[in-house]
Amino acid sequence: MMTGLQNKINIMHQHLFQIGESLDKLTFDSFDIVFPAALSALKSVRQLRSDVITEFGSDSSKIIEEKLFSEAKLIESKFDNIIKVFLHEEKKLSQEFASTLQKRKLSVYQKV
């Protein structure tokens, strides 16, 4: 029984490691490929966790959390950083757009 549990925990560990690596490689250009793959792997981990709890009981949840907590926190931190980067970029683009609109308005007023 414990070997089956350990095998599933190892699989979850591999998924989490791959998610972490994918998030490290995430750029604006690779977002459409990397992010959905990371999200899919995250769903697989969630499903495996649910399967383990169903198969081995609710006590297995504590074992999973002990074994995978630090990796899960690292991934959470990476997601937070990605969100900050994308929000910063959105704000920057919004400011550039507003500036362009202002220049355009000035140009129109100067022509009149």
C-alpha cells in the first residue's frame, strides 16, 4: 500500500518539478504554449491528489502535503511573480496607449 502511495507522490513530484521548469521558461512569446501545459499538469496533480485520498484515505492528504508542500509553495510564488510581470506590462502598455492618444489629439488640434 505504501509503495503505491509513494509512487503516486513521486509522479506528483515530477509534475510539480515540470511545472516549475515550465514557469521558469515562460515569456510573452511562449505564453500560449507554456502556460496551458503548466495548467494542465497542475490539473493532473490535483486529480492525482484526489485519487490518492480516495484510494488511501484522508490521512494520505497529510503525507502528500508534507512531501510536496515546499514545491507547491515555490510554484505559487512563481505564479505570483508571473502575474506581477504581466500586470506591470499591461500597465506600461496602457500608459503608452494613453500617451499615443494624447499625442494624436494634440496633432488634430494643431491642424485646426
